[in-house]
Amino acid sequence: MTNLKKKLSQKKIYYCSFACHTTWRRCHGMSTGRTSNPMRVEENVMEEFEFDEILDDWFIDSLKAYKDLHVYQLEFPTRVIEWTSAKTVCVASCDAFNKNHILELGLPPKLFAQQQGVCAERDFRVLHGGFCPGPVSVLKHFPGTRLIVTNDGRTSDLLVWNLGGDDSDVIAEEASVAGSKESQGGVKVAARTAAQAEVVHGRRVADVKLTHLDTGQSVYTLASLNEELVSSFHFASDAVFLIACGNGDVHTVDTRVSTPPRCDPAPPFPSCRGVWRTDVRESQLVRVSTCGRTAISDPRSPAVVVRRARLAPGKVPGDPEDVTVSWAPGLDDVVAVSGFNGNVQIYDTSSWTSDPRDVDPLFEHGGHTVCSPQGGAVVARHLWHPQKSRTLVSAASDASLHVWDWIQREIYRDDCQKKTFPQSLMIWGCISGKGTG
């Protein structure tokens, strides 16, 4: 390990101390002490030696693959991540049997330092926190406000929270919205970026409502009897939103009229019977199925597929809810896909055609897999940074939370030929607080 530290130091990489490494092992249930069983001692030594070798190889590869990489361990797994500002995210736990945390975390100031090496603060900080009576399976922030809305995944009721401000570090429940009595199970939610705080929510297409948060009154109810499960909502304008269904259908809703929504069918992949996940950005709509099939359309006519591909995501996911697809807000034709395993895959869709073919990722973040001793971590959610075009935050089932800024393959291939590497930042850290615990 001494030679590795020296190499990392030469590349201006911040490497964790042995004490931090030992703490990290304990968080993951790995042995750090002695045992009276000689056979067990030998097994532990071999296991840790092999694990160290894998970590060392990954660290060396990371020198060329990342501009920034921060690896942290939360106290609890989370299935939700939401930006509340360019430098803060909101996460929440999803324990079905205990009280759950909602935390607003400040990203490491080191990530935003203009010059490498001039900022000593490298950890997340707990800025605001609170407790939720049930698990949190959906969490959405209302842009321009300090409000978030959550759902527990078991009922259709919504809770509205105030994230607090400079005068308070407590995240407090502010209101609730009663769901449909006929609808059993959790709902999907999207916040409307309008002058008034409104939210569209529902479990099935027939249950969908647009509700005003201040009054709790429904301002629009969908005129549909369709019982398909909702996968996600996407606002195209103040008056129009899309309902993406788990079967791949897309319903276009215009709240200015009372007619039923237009339904466009799922992409034509006859051999695919998986669940579909959707994301929309301006003139592009992408749908990814749990069997790896992907289709891109114009959101104004989702039935017309202009580009298709077969991804290489790995195994079929154990829980379709883990699968996430998202457009990069600052890069043309780039999407990220996760939830099939412990990796986040990034694809450049610009070369895809209408004929489906196998495609490889442009970049693959395997940090959650490598840093999980059991190797069974599954990425539950990822999110692109709204302003830093190549920065993402990702959370996995082992409670790991990574923030990373990736380097495009062609860039670091040129750097390798020149024998120079971009400055990188790799930190194992923890969450520090300012009194919220």
C-alpha cells in the first residue's frame, strides 16, 4: 500500500489514512481485529488482501477516469436523491419498520474549489434534518422554494415538508395531501414549476390529479379509465404534462381541455416484456426497459421511434423501481442508466439509428461495485448535477453515496499518450453535522 500512496501523492490525489480505511471496513462489516481461530485468520487475511488488490487497481484506473471522485458512507440506504440547490441535495431513508431520516446535505466545498488543493473541507455536511414517520420512496423539490413533497410507497397520501432556513436546522412537516381511497400502494409525483406550488400525482393513469399544495384541492382530474401503473410524470409546459407508464405507453395530458389524454403505445420490441422507465428533455424522450431495450422519440409524438438500441446493462434487475434513466442536462444526446447492478452507465445516443443494435457505454462508474466487499450493491438512484455537465451523484443499496466527475474516454486516452493525467480527487469520508446529529 506504501507504493500506491506514493503514486497517488505524486498525482496530487488525496488518499485516505489507514484509520479512515479501518473505519470504512467496519462500516461494511469487514474484520479489522484478531480472532482465535487460525483458519479464520488465514481466510480474513486472504479476503482482505484480495480486496485490497481490487481497490488498488481501481484507484489507479480512476486516475485517468475521473476529474473528481468523492466516496461516502451514509448511515442508511436511500432510494431518493433530489437537488435543492446547486450545492445541496436531499436524501431520505426507506426503513419500513423504524423512523426514517430526511436530510439536506451540503456537497463537499472541495468539489467547487476553483483551484485543486486550496480547500480543506472535503466532506458532506448535514445542513438540515428531520424525521419521517414512514419510509420515503418518492421525494420531489419545488424549485425556487424550500418545500419538498414525499410519499411512503405504501399509500397514495403525500406529505409536504419545509427544509428550514438560516434560523432553523429542522426539516418540519408542513402539510399533507390525502390521496385516493381507491388506490392502494405508493404514487409517483412531479412538481409543477409555476407561480403556485402544484403537484401532479397518482398510482394509475385513472387516479392522476393535479393538486394545489396550499389548499390541498385538486385543480385538475384526469378524464381516463386507464388502469396502467404510472412510471413517472414529466411537465412539457405549465399546461401540458406526460404520463409515462410501466408498460411503455406515454399519455399526453393538456390541462386546458377536459378530453381524455392522447395515448402513444410502447416502443416496438416484440421480445421485450420488461418494465419501462422514461425521461424527457426538451425535444427528446428516452425509454429504457428492464431487459435493456432503449428507444428515443420526440415527446410531441412518442409513438414514432427515431433511435433504438440494445444496452449492455448486465443482469435483469431484482426490483424494477431501482432502474433509472436520465438525460444529461449539459451534454447533447447523452443519457445515464442505472439500477441493473452496482454500476452507472453513460451512453452517447447520437450515433444510434432506427435499427436496434448492441451498444457499449461511453463511460461506466463501477465504484459502488468495487467498494462493496460482498459485491452485491445495486445503484438505487443517480442524478446529474444541474450545472456541472459531467458531475453525477449516485446512491446504492449498501448506503454508499458517490459524487463523481467523469472524463470522456477520448480525453483521457489522449492524456495517457502524453503521459499526463488530469488532477483527480478521491476521498473516503463521512457525514459531518452542525448540531443536527
